[in-house]
Amino acid sequence: MNEVEDAAITVARLLRTQMRVVKDDGALASVTVTGEWQNTDAFKNCDGQVTVGLAESADQKIELTGKTRRRLSTLRVNVWATDAAGAGEAGRLMRGKIVEEVNRVLRQNRSKPNETLYDFFNAGPTTQTHKAYSGTGEASPAAGGWVELSGLQYQQLWYSDDNRCQVSRGGNGEYAAVLLRFQVESRKKAVKKMLLTFEGYGMAPSGNGVAVKVWNHSLSAWQNAQIGGAGGTDETITITLAANLTDYIDVEGYVWLLARTLYASDGATPAVLWCDYACCVVTVNGVTYCDVSGYRNLDRVDVKPFIYRTEFTVKSWFFENIGV
């Protein structure tokens, strides 16, 4: 049976992965999301902080036998900001921007808070979580020969925008391949579904097409092959995993996706793979609904610099069946 993820952990990850706070100069603000409580030292390295903690939990019977139940959690989500030395924007203004972004993320994801999108937005060669490499075939992720993509190639994977990353191989019998690594933050026993997506196409002398596979680290094999991209234009190819998920998430939380041209180069004409976007959507066993009940300002003006604080009350729940 899957583990049930704590509601505060689920909501904290949702905010950490979905919030985009933009400063007046157009740059993204640095906002850290943690469990309770506020950390004054965090203001030295970021523009604001969001903390998430459990305020109360309740269990409701849905029918008389008590088999079907609803587990409700009330969460405290606090936004913190201050007028730090050297900050480009006033703390009160930054607090307001973070509050609006917390509102947006929770409202837009109220029916799917337990889904996390992992993609290559803002990733690059210095990133230590998600990684992308090029190669010539179906070697294991640990094998030599994989070459990490350049900074520009990473940027071409950031969005589904027709700005494609191109990988080419011209040796006889060589495929053009990309190896994509996603790092799942949840405990792997709490994961109940994964949807892996590759958007692109491949071309080679013998024909067009792309083969997409996922690595089973328990069996040391590429599995769940899906074929697409034969039309020579972008196509979205997906792999859905809903069973034996721990076999596809290694001890470091990595999930590996391979995409290669369906056919190889003949030595005269290269095999070319274009990738526009790739992502991994992970659904955990936990809260399936959350929304903002209300919020209030709780500023600290008895200290200097002032600490601007807004506390949200967030309600969440999920249903479960209990065997007798």
C-alpha cells in the first residue's frame, strides 16, 4: 500500500515548484518555502520566505459503516518579508507580491495539489537536480558516453515554443538520442502515478520517428517503449506509469527518460533528433483538494527592521476507504 504524504509537505512543494514572483525590474524574486517556522537568516539570501505547517487535522465518516472517510487538514501558510539591507524592493511590496502569488497557485491548483510538474525550466549545466545528455543509443544512465547538453540547449528545453534542442549523429549505425533526468522530491513509496512526456520528432535516412522509453533500475532495462514523431513535425509522446513505481525511481529520487531516433544514420546522412520540451508529472497519494479560506496580516513592528507577515488559512482533504 502506498504511503500517504503529509498535507503540509504536499502544499509546500506545490508552492515551491509553482510560484513565480516577479520584481519590478523583471527578474524573478528568490522565495524560499519551508516548514514552520520563520527563519531570520533566510532573509540574508532571499527576497522572502513562505512557511507551511499543520494547524489542525480532523477525520469525518462519510457513511454509517465508517469505511469511507474524509481526512481534513487545516494548514497555516505564512508569508514573511522584511526591509533587508541592499534589497531592491521594499519588504511590504515584496510581501504583497508573494501573497498574490500564493493566492494564485493555491486557487489554480485547488483540485490537483498532489500533482507536481517537473521540467527543465531554469535548468542548466550547473543544476544538480534535473539533467539532460546526448548520446548515440540506448546505453544505461550510468554508462559512459553520455555528454551533457550545453547551456543554450538546456534553454531550448525550457518551454514548448518551437525553439528546439537539436542532437545529430552521423556515424554508421548511430542513433541520435537524449537522456533526460528528473528528480522526484516525494518519497517514492508515496508516488501513485507518473506521466512522462517528450515533445519533438526524429529524422534519419531510413525513415522518421522517435522511440521513448523509461529506465527500470530494478531490472536495469529500458521499458514501456512508445513510438511517435514519424510525420517530421512535433508530436507529444507520453508514458504513463501506475504500477511498480518504485522500480522506476532510484535511491536518489531520479527518473530517467530516453528518447532516440527510430532509425540510425547510414554514415552518409545523419540521424537528427529535435526536442522542444520534456516533463514528468508526479501524482502522490495525499490531499486531492486544497483552497484558501482566508488570510490576515500579522506584522511585527516591535523589531527593526519590521517583519511583514501574512498568515493564510488553507483547508485540504482527501477521501480514503478503510477495510474492516
